[in-house]
Amino acid sequence: MLLPGSTIKIVAVLIMVLTVAAGLWYVTALRADLAISEQNRARLQEGVAAQQALLAQMRVDISQIQAINQDLRSENLRQQAEVQSLTQRFGQTARGEVRDFGALAAERPDAIQRAVNRGTANAMRCLEIASGSPLTDAEKNATTLSEINRECPTLANPRYRAAARQ
């Protein structure tokens, strides 16, 4: 039989052993939790980096879209000005005087027919160019008023400058 003092010692030793075992078990669990947390942190960092890259690409895309939209607006305004210019051609002379195109056509039908046919051919060529047809060498090199396509000189004749015709 064990003496009461030795029983206390055994219980004290058992408590210490159990405390050390519980501490080791707790530390092992903490290390496992820490490893899982590290993996989660690494995944989150990868996710954040991917999101930041996506946001940066979106900013680049947005700026490109805005630049393209501005170019389209500018081109639209230029084309509207050309349409207005074409509309005014029938109602006034080259010197800016008001004219009655119908009366002029009745007086000189052959001349008007040639002018309308030439204008129609030029307008059709403008549509071809706007649809992607390449410019001819003559169109690329036209610099004088007599060489240009008068219906769309900025589109058909890139070297022609309106100031040069004055």
C-alpha cells in the first residue's frame, strides 16, 4: 500500500505529466491552425493581387474606350460639317450667292447633268472609301482643287488642304 505522502507525489507527477501533454497537444493544434491561416493568407494575397491587376487593366481599357469615343465624336462632327457643306452646295454658288438650282437646271440641262453625274460618281467613291476601299495613288497625291474629290476631300485626298485652294 502506498503511503499518503507518496500518493500525493504520484498525483502531483500525474498532474504535471497531464499538464505537459495538454500543453503539447494545445501547441500542436495552434501550429496546425497557424499553417491553415498562412495558407488562407497566401490565397487572399493572390486574390488581392489578381483583383488589383484586373482593376489596372480595366482602367487602361476605360481610358482607351474614352479616347476612341472622343475620336469618334470628332469624326462625327467633321462628317456633319461635310454633310452641311454638301447641303449648301445646291442652294448657293461658289461665291456664296443664292441660286435657284431648278431654274439653272432648266436653262442648262447638259451642264447640270454632267455636274450631277460627276458629283454622284465622287459621292459613290466617298462611300467606297468610307467602307474600307484603299485610296488610289491619284487620290493620295491630289493637292490642288482640280485634282480632288470635291464631295469628301478630307476623306479622299489626305494631302489636300482647304487653305491651299483659296
